[in-house]
Amino acid sequence: MTDDPPVHPPTAGPRRTSALRAVLAARASRWTDLAQLLPQAGRPLVAAAALLNVLLGLLPLAFIVLVGYVLYLVPQVAASPGADGGSGQAGWSDLLTALGLAVGVFVVQQVLAPFQAGVTEVIARRVDEHCIDRLMTAALHDAPLDALQQPEALDLLAEARAAFARQARPPGDAAAALLSLLARYVQLVGAVVLVGIVVSPLAGIVIGATALAIRFGVRGTLGKFADMWDSLAGSRRKVFYLRDLATGSRAAKEIRLLGLLPWVRARLRSDTMAAYEPAWAGSRKLQFWPMIGLSGVGLVGGAVVLVLVADAAASGRLNLFELGVALQAVLIPMRFGVYFPEADVQTQFGLHSYHALRTFERQIASARPVRSAAPVPVRRPEQGIRFEGVRFRYSDDTPWVLDGLDLELGAGQSTAIVGLNGAGKTTLVKLLARLYEPTEGRILVDGVDLRELDTQDWQRQLALIFQDYVRYELSAAENIGLGAPALLDDREAIEAAARKAGALDVLSGLPQGLDTTLSRRYPGGRDLSGGQWQRVALARALLAIRGGSSVLVLDEPTAQLDVRAEAEFFDRFLATTENITSVVISHRFSTVRHADRIAVIEHGRVIECGDHVELVALGGRYADLFELQAQRFRDTAAVGAVPGPHAAPQGEPDPAADAAEPVPAAQKENAS
Ligand SMILES: Nc1ncnc2c1ncn2[C@@H]1O[C@H](COP(=O)(O)OP(=O)(O)OP(=O)(O)O)[C@@H](O)[C@H]1O
């Protein structure tokens, strides 16, 4: 192929030829892609499997020859039953030997078949392990988050994941089935050679060409169906989501309480029909005429060869042995007009899943920012982190979330970020963590642009807990330990982090202590309350600090904590992380007010910045919001909704006692 435009428009002939060549090249490259996966299963195993399949391809041919020979011997033995074979006349011993060999070949074939199934399974599993690893790397390591939000990337990801969840054929099935095809093609070549030798080269060529033509047609139809299937990926993703919703536990509470089952059922049915009906209808349309055409080709090709066989037999050029072999051998190529159950669906749809994986990998690779110079080594911030004129929006067609934001996070200081819902607080943290890049402006760490640092090294510096932190269905110790994987086995460090976060008492009281799985879905597992989970998440962040992180970022760390835990939060938590640069996002002013500096974000910028006293004295936005919460608390306390000084539970600090530190009745100030 050349990029130069042709001087003269190509005529229809060459155009058709180059189109055909392109189709063939595309098909061939898909097969070679698949073949390149096979070594992932281990070369000795693949070699053994290939040998096994060649053998399984040859054995039916041997059976045909032996049965033909038996047919040839039977009339001779019947004509002279006394012959022993030594006189040149076939005897019982020849017949029994041939029969014995035929039976032996048949038995060996039957014995080898289960090995073929077993080997195929192992190869498929190993190849899939390799592909799952690649998918994990692409999705969880390489992919910039914004690339993961593109619908096309999500469709590809859903297709690849569906395969590994066994909702579709995975690449491993395709790679293993490639070896099964080897048996089929060895058989085809063998049969064509037999027909060519026994009947005539012309008969061999005709039957071989017929087999390949109908095979090409069958696979072409399957390929077109797969393309159509591919185009419906978006609707299928919706169906997968609804199925998960309808049958999983995620939404079980709401579905029950709101009586949503009839709606979910109807919606699932209508979306399933919308996703699959075009495929069913398309399948009928795609298959009908090609099948009629291919049957015609098969019939004509088969008939021509049978006529050639009959002619050869009638003219005495074929003896009984040759006739038996020819008639049986002709049937093998004719079977190429049907789908091969052990290979066709596997290769077509497994290839499709692999193609989704490869396209996803390519998209991710092209979306990754290109670094021009070697990354600057990452150290703990000594001077501070500065956002300079940062502008950011999630995509070109959405509004700016941050619009010229300037902010200084002093090294070793705590900074609280305040703002209404949707102000961009979490987005700011995502930029700090380099999950996204600023659209304009820059973020400097000790004067070095964040883009110049190695992303992973920088992310290791952050002990970051998002408000939607992950509740792993693992043990309590692992839930904390994942904050610093190197300390996963350090029980003393994990317990110390749990203690600091105020989680140790609760976790130690679980049936297997910190080894208890934090999910009821497992035997002996227990779930925690929202506040208890939040303490586990805080312990995870603390462990990350112990593991070497130097910037603590907590998004809504106290939203689910009770009054006492929230009151203790700064004393017990941030005070124990001295010299740590920390950022706390919170709607609770009782949490926020303790920070060294508070930044108020509105319209994508910092509109006020200072400590609590300065901002209250300023009488601006912060003071308004603070007063609003204080007033709401005072109103709520006045009607008795919040326990007063005398009603506080034993051991609980009285929220009202800190009159200058109002505790909001609501967790969040809602922008609406
Ligand atoms: N992944 C995303 N893709 C597109 N838009 C997003 C995405 N995440 C957030 N936004 C939008 O960006 C804006 C800021 O969201 P962000 O989560 O940063 O606000 P926030 O200040 O943390 O809000 P809250 O107080 O409710 O947690 C919102 O308008 C939100 O809809």
C-alpha cells in the first residue's frame, strides 16, 4: 500500500483485486495475531497439542484406507475361504489383520479425543490468563481516566470483560480452537490427496476447491454476523448493566422498597429485545441466501467428483479398494460446508474478544501523554504544592470545572477545601493525583511541574482516600493493608493504623478479629456500619503514610463519623501525622475549622483563603456558610433533634458544648 494518490483512477478489475487482497490480508492478520498468542500457553504444550491434532487429522484417513482394504478383501475371502494369504490369494489372516488395524485406529482415535479436550482447555486457560493480565494492565495501569470514560473505550472494555466473565468466547478459546482446526485441515489435505491419487488429480482439485469455497463462504457469513454483533456492543452493555442490577445485591434494597421489580423486569425485557433482535433478524438475513448458494456449490462440486469416481469405476480404473477409499474420502471435504462445533464459534468470537482487547490497548496507548524527557525523581514536598491558573473540564463539550484556580498547599500544613456540591473539590484532588491532567495551567511540586514527575512515583507519595473509597470484600487487615501493599504482612503496623483511626476496638471484636472478611457474602464474614467503614478507610490512609507517602488527601473523611469521632478527628488523626502535607475536603465546618488554611472554591476558583478566624472575620462566603450551619445546628438543637448537654450518650462529647464550633445537622451543604 502506498499513500500516494493514483495518477489514473484504477479500473474496476484492479480495484476488485486490491479489495479482495485487502480482505484476505485482514483475515490473515487476524489469524496470525491469534497464532502469536499460542506461545503464552507454553511452547512444549502447544507443540504436543499440535502433534496430537495432526495425529487426530491423520487417523480418520488411515481408518478410511483400512476400511477400504477390508471391503476389498471380503469378496476375496468369501470366494476362497480356505486361503491363508500365503498363496497370493487374500485369506482370513489378511482380513483379520486389516480389520484389527482399522479397529485399533478407531480405538486410538477415541482414546486421544479426551486428551485433545483436556489440552485444549489448558491452552485456553493459559492464554486467557495472559490476556486478562493485559486487560488489567491496560485498564488499571495504562489507561488515563478520561480515556476510560469514552463510550467506544467502554464498549471495547465491556466486550473484553464479558469474554473473561464467560458471557462471550474469550481469546483463549480461539487460540486453542486454532489447533483443532489443524486436525480438520490435515484431514482435508489428506482426503484431497487420496482422491487425487485414487481417482484422478482433477477429482482431487475439484473436491479440494469445492471444500475451500464453501468453507470461505461459511466463515464469511459468520464474520459478517460477528461484525453486526460488534456494532450492537453499546446496547449489550446496557443489558449487562440491567441484568446485574436485576439479579445482584447492589440495588436490592431500593428495588424492594420502591417496588421497582415490575419496572426492572419490563425494562430488562425491552432492552434485551432491542439489543438482540437486530442480531437475530440480521442472522436470518445473512444466512439464508449464502446457505442456499453454498449448498449449490457443494452439490455441484460433489456431483462432479462423484461422476468422475463413477466414470473411473465403470471404466475399470478403480478396484473395490480404491472405490471404497474414494467414496469415503469424498465425504470429508463435503463436511466443510457446516460449522465446526469445536472451532468456528470459538475462533470467530474469541478473535472478536481479542480484537476488542487489542483495540482497547491501542486506544489507551494513543491516549497516554507522551513524555519528552526522563522523569524528575519524586521526593516528599519540602516547599509546597502550587496550582497555577489551572483550568480543567472533563471533555470539550462540558463546562469548565476549574477555571483559573490558584492555590498553595503549604508543605507540612493542613489545608481544607470547602465549596458547594459540584464546586470542583474532588476534581482538584483528581488533578493532584494525576488521574487527569489540567487542560490549562499547571501544578507545581516544589517548583517542578507535576507532568515532569513519574506518575506512579508521585502517586506513591499520596495517601489518598476518595469519598467513594473501595470497600474490599477481603479481611479487615487487608482492607487496611492495601494502603501500603509492602506492609500487608506487617500486623503491628496495621493494628497501629487501625488504633489511630479508632477502628481497632471494633475490628478486634469481630469473630476472627482483623482476619474477618468484611462482607456477609462469605462464611464468617461481617459487614460494618458506614462510620466503621470510614475508620477502616482512614486507617488505610494512615498505613500509606507509614509506608512512605508524604501527602495525605482525604475527601470527606468525617461525613459518616459520629459526633465523638469527628471531634477527635483532628486531635487523633492529623496531629499524629506531623510534617505531613495534608488536604481535607469537607462539608463539615467543625472538621474544616481546625485546618491551618482553608480555601473556599466557587465558580472554579479559590475565592477566599485563610484560617478559620481570618475567614470568619472577613465576613465573606466562608462566614456565610459557617453561620448557616451554626444556625441550623442551633435550630435543630432547640427543637431537641440533637441531644443537648444532658442528653448526650455516655462517653459522647456534647456537640453543643463547643458553642463556637457548631456541628452541622446535615452532612452536606447542598448546592440546590
Ligand atoms: N468523571 C466526570 N466526567 C464528567 N464530569 C464530571 C466528572 N466528575 C465530576 N464531573 C463534574 O464536575 C463537576 C465538579 O465535580 P466534583 O466531584 O469535583 O465536585 P465536588 O466539589 O467534589 O462536589 P461534592 O461536594 O458534591 O462532592 C460537577 O459538575 C460534576 O458533574
